Amino acid sequence: MILYTENPKDSTRKLLELINKYRYKMNTQKSLAFLYTNNEKIEREIKETIPFTVATKRIKYLGIYLPKETKDFYIENYKTLVKVIKEDTYRIEIYRVCGLEE
């Protein structure tokens, strides 16, 4: 689940209370927070306040890397995927040439 909160200090506490109210279990040690802030002081305060692990550069969600900077999205996902597709296609061509296709 991806959740965007505007005020993480207060919102995180309220979210955890709401989850507990309906008796859901949440493993806070396995949950990641991804902070989008340029202010180091605020980032430090939030890290001390919230019970989640804070991701530093990127997180992987449903097989896609979500980088902290939007400009890195292409490099992290598309470029890597195209490389894998080209390698797989080359391998398939090798099998056809050698007569190993199924």
C-alpha cells in the first residue's frame, strides 16, 4: 500500500491509531517511509517521530523502483527493462539458430 501524507508527524500517529482501532496488524519494522523533503532538520525530526524504516534512495513497489528523484525514474526502470528484453531476445535467437527451440 502506498500512502501519501502531508504532515507525517501527526498523520502517522493517527494512521496507526486507526489501524489498531479496527484490529489490523501492521509490522512497522518492515514498513518503509519515503520522505520527499529538502530540509534536513525536518527530515531528522520526522525520522525520530515515525516508527517506520526510512528509505534513503529508492523503494521497490510491485516490481517497479520508485526513486526519490523523478528524473531517475527512466534510468531505474525503463533502461534496465529494455536491457533485459534485449538479452532475452538474443538468447531466444541463439536457441533457434542451434535448433534448440521447444
